[in-house]
Amino acid sequence: MSSKSKACKRAAAYAKRWGAPRLDGKIRREDYEMEAIEQCRQGHDPADFKFSCSETITLILGLGRHDLLPEPYGDPVEAWSRLNERQRAVVRAAIGEAPWMIGNTRY
């Protein structure tokens, strides 16, 4: 089995598990989260994605929709502190730097 075929099977399994509307063959989690951000920018509801709490926060912060942050992370500073470095990189790639990102680290 080719490497690409394995990657497609893994991507399909990941999409089935997490309930994404579409995945476009991406398998790395950061690619999947960026794909979810792009899909939401095109009209998909963020609730369509069955993400963990921190993945949901990554999606919401990446969209700049602080009003959708889950409890108890209603404030972007608190939500940012919940993310690991990989998830923070996804948010930075999506929106750039924001004042609430500075000096707030958990890891």
C-alpha cells in the first residue's frame, strides 16, 4: 500500500471519528484544525465539528469568535492559557498575533 493511500485511509478514519463535514485528505491535526477554520469561514457551523475542549477553543480563537468560547473559558486570555504550543501555532497562523496572546503561557 502506498504512503498516500495510507494517509487517505487515516484521514478518512479521523474524519469519521471527529465528524468533519469534509477533510480533503489532510491528516495532521494542525491541518485538520486549519481546515475546520477555513470551512467555518465559508459558512459551516463550528458546532459541526466534534472536537475536544482545547480543539474547540483553537477553532473559535482561530475564527476570532470569542462569543462562542465554551465555559469556563469565556475570556480569550483564559482560553489561550488552555492551549498547548501546537494549538497556539494554529491560532497564530489563522489570525496573527493578538494582545491577549502575550505573556500568557501554560506550557
